Amino acid sequence: MSMHSYHWTFASEEICAELEKQLGTLLENGEEIKANPVRRVVRSGDYFLKFDRRGASRLRGEWKSAKLLMHYGIPVVEYLACGDSPEGGCLITRALPDSESVAEYYWRTFVRDGEDPEPFLKRLVPFLRSVLTSGLFHPDFHIGNILYDKANRRFALVDARGIRKAGPLDRWLRTYRMSRIVIELRQVLSRERMIRLIEECGIPEPEAFYTNALEREAAALWREWPKRRHQILAGYPKFTRKIDGVLYSVNPLHEISETLNCEVVKGPPGELEKVFLAHFFLQMALISHRRAMGFDPDDGVIYMEKQPAGAVPCRARDQRERLAAFDLSSEVTDWLKPGNGGTARLFNLYEIGRHL
């Protein structure tokens, strides 16, 4: 469909003049980055085009939500234009320059590369607090929906869909939907630092919140695991890529994990599948472990991250607490009792995989 076949509403006359010259080529130069049967997102240079086959009403709702955020002084990416046509709607936005999601930046910089997260957290916390205490409800508030402009060290929301003034149900029953965002940062932080972080974000009773949040995250992970397991083994791009019959794990930067320098382990495909799944289970639980980079079920081979024997890549005390919260089984939690060698065995994916 031609971009000129839409009836457009522009954010300003200046934006209208800027975009009208480019409407004919936006799709030609675009790259599809996300799609499902009714919605898809295309990136074209600095612009993002979101299409919805169900019409423009849903996208106009997002347009209004973005205006609401701006009214409350909460940074959001530029919402430039909203279009309607007989075949659906289109929303055009522009992201921050030289930016990436907080999820990708945090994983690469602090989880993978081990840099000190404190300077970054000092910048992020005021942004999180401003959203959490704004009186607005964001139904999909997570670190993947926050952009970080690395040059100017600023943040902005990237998806305003469904944002509204919080009603009674939002304030009473849905508060965890937003406040859980701080739990996504726990992978490289101690319990004590997490509790301070929760308090800095304006969340009441931080110690109780942290304990309850671990239990809620554990329950959600187990509830969603059958679906996730199917997606992983089917080669769903968020988790794995299937190439010539081999399943390669995908890291949080959407890159296929390198297997050239991995340890090659052979064994019964059924047992190796458990190991492969255990890697993803622990990754979703934000528990550090020896990662599984690829799995070839036909040849009975799994590619394991190289790691010195007995190495523990994180604080043992925090790992004990996290695994206990996820309660894989009474046998596994028994490993974590003093003197049982649980800290080292925690990273043995063969053992964890038996319980999935």
C-alpha cells in the first residue's frame, strides 16, 4: 500500500512539511523489525512505522497516550503522524538519536561486560520514579520499552500504548504491573542494593516488596514455562534461531551466540534438550550460570560456554536466595544448605534440567 493512500494527522505543520516529502520512500527504505498477523513495525532511517490492520482507532489511542505523557512531563519518543486507510492504520514515530533500549544496554554493559552500574542507576532512578509516582498507569512498563540516549544520557518511553490516568483498579490491583520494572535490574545487584533501589524509586516497604516480588516472578515463570519451552524448541526468534537443524540461543542483544570456542558435549538428545532448556529457564530467572549456546538434536551435541571448573560468576549468597525463591524442587533447595556444595552444583545444567 502507498503511504499517500492514508489520511494523515501530523503533530505540527513543520512535521507535515518534513514527512510529506518522504512518504513515498519510507516503506521502500524500511526494514521490518517486528510482525504478527495484525500488527507490524518497520524501521526506515530514523523513523518507525507501526501498522495495524484493525484500523487507526488503536493507534490513535496510543497517540493520545503520548500526548498525556508529554502533559505530565514524562519524556517519550516523538509521535509524528497518525494515518488511517481502508486497510488499516499507521503510526509514525522517531526515536532518540544514538539510542538503544535500557534492556539491551544494561545486559551488554553491566551483565556481560561487568562494568559498574552505579553511575547509570543514578541517572535511571529519577526517570523510573517520575513514571511510578506520576499517577499514570502504563500496562507494559519494562526496561525494553525505555530508550537510553547514550550521548545525552537521557531516557524516553518508546511505547505509549494503553497509558492512562490510573483508575481505582489500576491503583489497587495492578500496581505490581509497573513497579516490577525494578526487579528486572537485579541480575548484577546484591539484595542490599536492590532494597535501596526499590526505596529510591518510591516503592513502599522495599524489603517486603523485594521478597514478595521474587515469589511473584517465580510463579509467573513457572506459569509461562510451557509456552516458553515450546517457543524455544520451535526456533522463536526471541529465544533461538534454527539453522540447518541446529538451535542457536539468542542473547538479549538479539545476536546468535558464538559456538566456535565452546566446549562440545555429546550425549542422548533427550538429556541434552533438558540442559538446553535449563539454560533458558535460568536466564529468564536472571540467575547467572554456564550458558548453553547451541543444541543439535540430530547429532546429540550441545555447545557449552567455556568456564573454569568450579567457577561461580556471581555472589553465592544472592544466588542462594534467588534459587530458593524459584524453588525448582526440595532436592535442589537442599543443595543450597551450608556444607552441601550447592554453590558449585547450582551451575550444573544437567542437574537443573532434570526438573524442567
